[in-house]
Amino acid sequence: MTTHVTGSPHTGAPSSDLPAPLRARPVPRPGRWLSAAVLLVLAAMVVHALVTNPNFRWDTVWLYLRDVNVVRGVGWTLVLTFGSMAIAVVLAVLLAIMRRSDNPVMRAVSWAYIWFFRGTPIYTQLVFWGLVSVLYPRLSLGIPFGPEFFVFDTRDVITAFWAALIGLALNEAAYLAEIVRAGLGSVDPGQAEAARALGMKEPRILRRIVLPQAMRVIVPPTGNETISMLKTTSLVVAVPFTLEITYATSAIGTRTFQPIPLLIVAALWYLLITSVLMVGQYYVERYYGRGFDGGATGPRRATGPRRAAGRRGPGSAGGSGSSGRRAGRLSRQAAIRGAGTTKDDPFAEVTP
């Protein structure tokens, strides 16, 4: 019997009649192009209205954008923002731990604090802190209903700056406490149980096991609260504290009879600081989101032989330490599987 194989006369490979490749065309979506065109036209109209309207006085905006009083107001705004957030974060962690405590007194105190400061407006609280020296002209340290050891004048201790800082921090702590509590609750309880089984104490478990995992949930809303606090500092005029950027620009606008350009100056500074905070928030979120599904992990580093070859170069010989350790782990795993002491599916006997 003779077998005939047809193929190309030049290569000898068997021939096959394949269909011509399909030329796929994308589905037409005119709605996308139409909506994009409408948005571009609207954006052009907004830019034209801003640039061509002489009432905005862009020359005045550029003049006062670098004014010494405005820049000093920016500095005070940043001090209030980061100072109050630092105090609020510490208080929020304590309040969240108290809310999760088995002690009913701790839980009640934490709940009452959050209830009060979230239930009253921040402006009202700042007015109260501005009038605290009227309510309590003197502050003293001593035994209740007994002798006083130290006496202070309230006006000397709680100045306008400290009143604004304390008022902002105490109010923000109530909101951050719920964020921290939600973050702590998102961690699997088995993590803490395993740490207790290893003999770790509760403070160490919270600091080394629970909080690092909870940060993935805590960081995004905390970043939003920080940006919100940046704008909330404009309310400290209720204390009154008159050195932050909003009051500084408003005072200049009132003095020069040009309020609109000075409002634009304040808005531009707020936008600039917010943009920087958003960039920082992005990198912090990416750092704490490593190892989770959907978390940004950054560019993957080459491992194994490729990484070792990259380090040694084409002319060097010998394995790297990382590849040797990896090979050692693989050999140990193979030995464990070959011993027959483990099951491929450890839940096979209990899984229905």
C-alpha cells in the first residue's frame, strides 16, 4: 500500500485550506462621539467666559496670588489642617478601641462623645471654643471640691489658635472614630485569634496585626476627611482666628473693593493644595493596598533565573542566593508531598 502526502513542493509541509482571517470591525457608537463633542463645546464655552470677561481682573489675581499675607494665610491653613488631623487620628483610634471594648463604661463614653460631636454643627462648636474664656475665666488643677494646686488664666492658655485647633480636632475625631471602627471590623477575627495563640499581647496584636490590615479600609476615607478639613478651616473665623487664607483674602478684597479676584486667589490655593493631597493619598492607598485583589502592586520584579541572570550579567557563573532559596523551598515541598503525610485536599473528608 502506498500512501501519498500532499504538500508544498518547496517545503514538503502538508497543505491545509484555511479560511481567510476575519476582519473585525468595532461596533459603531455614535452616542459616545456625540456626548464627547457636547462636553468639549461646553468646556470651550466655560474657558471663553473666564478668559474674555474683564470683571474677573486676572491681573489682580496674579498680583495677590503671591502676596505675603496670602502666603502666610496658606501656612496657617496648613498648620490647622495637619495639626487638627493629627490630634483627631489619635483620638479616633482610642474612641474606636473603646467602642469595641467589653467594658460597658468605655463603650458608653465613646458612643456619647461621637453622638455629641457629630450631632452639633462645627460652626457652633467653634463659637463655643471662642467663648470658653467667658464661661471659665480661670482653669485650675487640684482635688475636686478641695484645694487648687495650679491656677491659670483661660485667655492665656486657650488662645484663638488653640481654640480653633482643639475645636477642629475634637469634631473631626468623632467622624474618624467611625472610619477606624469600620476598618478594624473589616479584619478577619481569625487574625487576632492566631496571634493570641502565638502568645502575643493585645496591644501588640493591634499594632502589628490588625491595624496594618485595616489601613486599606481606613486610608481612603481619611484622605477625603483631610481634604474636607482643609476647607473646614475657613470656619475658624467663628473663634475668631483671622490668619487663615479665607479671611486673609477676604480682608484684602474688602480693602481694595475687589472681592471677586481675591476669592479666585483663595480658590486657586485651595485647588493647588487639594491636588497635592490627592496625589499623596493615591500613593498611600497603593502602598496599603498591596497583596489584595484589585490593589495596585506596582511593576512586578523579575524573580528566579531571569533576575539572577540580570544581576550576574552574561559572563558570570553560579546561582544567586534568591534562586537557591527558591529551589530549596521547592525541593522541601516536593519531599513533603512525596512522604504521603499530607492530603492534596485537606477538606475532602469534611466537605459535603
